[in-house]
Amino acid sequence: MAKAAWLEISLVVNGEMAEAVAEVLSRHVQDGIAIENIEIPEHFEENKAITGPLRVSGYLPMNDQVEENRRRIEEALWHLGQIHPLPNPEFKPIQETNWMEAWKKNYRPIPVGKKLIILPIWIDNPEPTRIPIKIDPGMAFGTGVHPTTQLSLRLLEDYVRSGTTVMDIGCGSGILSIAAHKLGAGVVYSVDVDGQAVEIARENADKNGIEEGGVVFETGSIGEIRSGLFPLQQAPVVVANILTHILIKLLDQSLADLIAQDGILLLSGILEEHEPEMQAAVEKHGLTIIKRTQLDDWVAFSIKNS
């Protein structure tokens, strides 16, 4: 028998944990992470999130570092499991094979809200009445399976109008920026502190046929925007899909100053148990929550200046 070429690491989790597990694996796996839908119903209920099961997999080459890399992954997953229970990872030696093609066969489109559908880049849109957003599901973040991403997309449906300028703070894969553009936004200005994420977001925008200037991605955050990174410093729609403690930090860094007069701030990434502290931070900065939406244990706010 031929010697194994790869060590496969995989965990089956729900949609809430899939991207967190993928982020952990991506620190140790160089050739990308596969997020595979194990069981998604043929017809989605409009207000339901995809919670799983999802198989998150990564592949380590069988070399002198494989055992050390395996140990580091096990340790990192153990720490994540202290925050939210996880199944034990499965480790399986496999032969050289086109495993990317194998997992692609099981990935299915994800309808979101009333207008959007998230597609892997190799699938044609099966619902022409929906607006397609093409994202590589092998990427760690922003694949559309997480409730916080779906909440953000639904809120963008509610507030983006033809010609609206949008700012996306912490753009990740660019999925929200791409959606805003396809929903009719004029120009979308997007920032992320991770330069690699910015490059991936640009690639995704290109895969979606967005012409240069339709979505502008730059490395940075609020400080860079306020200091002139973009030709404007405010927008009618500002969206941030980040964890609660970072959202609170951004509010302290004048996130509210990015909202144009009569504009809207859309915040997602808030665990229900952290909602009180998020509400307190919003009120501290003179803002008013005008809409609350929830999927599973995650909450999103639509916010106006008081």
C-alpha cells in the first residue's frame, strides 16, 4: 500500500462553531480549510439559520513536523472547547487524492433572507430570483453558514437602497461588502486590520464580477477612515459583524462618528448572554437601538443616533 500523503483533521460541529474551528485549524494548515455541509434540507425556512451539522477539515502533509503540528492543533482545539464544548477531532491518514473535489460535491447553496443566496464559486445559481453571492467555502471566515453573517445579510437587505454608500468595518472575506454592492449600494468602503483578509476579500469581489471601484477594500479600521483613508469619513449605512468585546472597543474608538446624519449602524456578532453589556455600550455613546433580531444564540442591532 502506498504511504499516506496527508493527515486529515476533522470535526463535525454546528454552524455556530464551524467558523471558530476553521479559524483555529487555519493557524496550522497552510492549504485551506474545507467546510462541508453534512445535512442541509432541500427547502429552508426563511427565519432559520443553518446550524449544522458541518464537517470542518484541514490537511497536514506527512512530514517531519506532522506530529508536532497535530499536538498544537489538539491543544488549540482543547482551549476552544473550554469556551464551547467540542467533539474530539478525528485524525485520519489519507492517500494523495483530489480531496478538494470530493468535499465540493457536498456543498449546497444557502438562501439568506428574501433576496440573497450564497453559492460556492463552482455552482450556478439554482434560484434566479435571488441575488447570488459567490464565496469559496474553503475559507475560514465569511462563508455564510454562521448566524451572525446571516443576520448581517438580512439587515443589509432592509437598509441598503439604490446608490447607498456603505462602510463595512472588519470585512473578513468581503461577503457583506459584496452583498451590499449587489443589493444596489453605490460605493462600499471596507476595512479589516488583517491585510491577508483584505486580499481575500478583493479576490472574492473579483469572482463576483464587481468592477474596480464598486467595493474599495483597505487595511485599517476606524482611525484610518477618520484620518482620510477613503474620500469620505461617514456613510448612511455602517455594518460591523464582530464579537461583542471588539464592538464595544470600536464604539469607544468613535465608531458612531462614521454614521452619516439620519444613517444606520448595523451591529452583529453579539451572543445573547452578552446583550446587556452591548446595550449599555450603545447607550453610553448616545445611540438608540431601533431593531433587534436574533438567530439561535446570536443577536444583531439596528442603531440610530439619539
